[in-house]
Amino acid sequence: MKFRNRAEDEPSATPAPASGGKGRPTPKRREAEAKNRRPLVVDDRKQAKAIARQKRDEAYERQRHAMMTGDERYLPLRDKGPARRFARDYVDARWNVGELFMPMAALMIVAMLLVRWVPDVAFYITAGMYLIVFGGIIDAIIMIFMLKRHLANHFDAAEIPKWTGMYAFSRAFMVRPWRMPKPLNKRGEYSMRRSKT
């Protein structure tokens, strides 16, 4: 007598996939939730960029205001410190030959346009330009020499940043209204800071 296997009579526990099935495993719940959270991450990045832009704009506005008022807290590193403030005041208190450089440079452009029609005027403007350049350089060298002596009398060597002389030199060649930070003293108004002990 032949006995039938009971496992053969029962239907299979895992039915064969029907035609047209998805053909891929069902994603885990954790992966599905992570996929749904992606738009939130994009929004956070946009918000972070907006906050960073706002902070940058606020820092720029503080620095711009400091350039107008001389507020040491928000000045650029190049302009910070009492020695740099002293150098700025020293340059702004005197008449500098280099201040005429930029107006003469503008006249030089005019001279280049007029050289064909009025060669004599162009010659004098060009000669004046060279005089201003050489005179401004000589005047600035003298100014730097005097400034270094005043800085040495007013500050310790560690308090004087490097290249303060060149800092003053470049400021001396800038027209006074265009200088940044803005001049805070008048012509002839030199700093009265006490000498170091």
C-alpha cells in the first residue's frame, strides 16, 4: 500500500510570484522613512544659507559703520590697533603732496586726449604729473621717517604692527575724502597721546 506524502498535498507556503510583479524586495521601513525625510533636509540647507547670508550682511554693515566711525571692535584686521590709529591720525593731520596724485592722474588722461590738438598743455600736465609723483614719494619717505620716531616714543615695539610705514604711505597718496577708515581729526590736529614711560 502506497502512502502519499502529506507535504505534497498541501499548497506551497510561498506562492510563485504572479506575472507582472514588482520584481524587487520590499524596502525596509527605515529606508522608506529616510526617503520621505529628504525634502526636510533640503529646506534646512536653504534656511542655513539664508541665516549665513544674513549674518554676513550684518557683519559687513558693522564693518562699514566702523570704517565711518573708527569703532575698533569691527574694523578689519589691517586697520586695528592703537598704533594703526595713531598712524592714520598722523597722516590725516598733515598736508601730503601725494594727495595731488589722483587729481593729476585724471588730468593726465585729459592730456592724452589733447596731445594732438594742444601739445604744449599736454606737455605741462605730463611734467606736473611726474613732479607730483616724485615729490609725493620724497614727502612720504620723510613722513614715514618722522612717523616711526613718533611711534617709537608712544608705543612699545611689540605694539607696532609690521608694515605700518607702508600703511601710512598708501594712505598719504589717497585723496582725504576717499580714505578708509574715514579721517577723525582735522588738519594740524596731531595725536596728544602721552609718551611711553
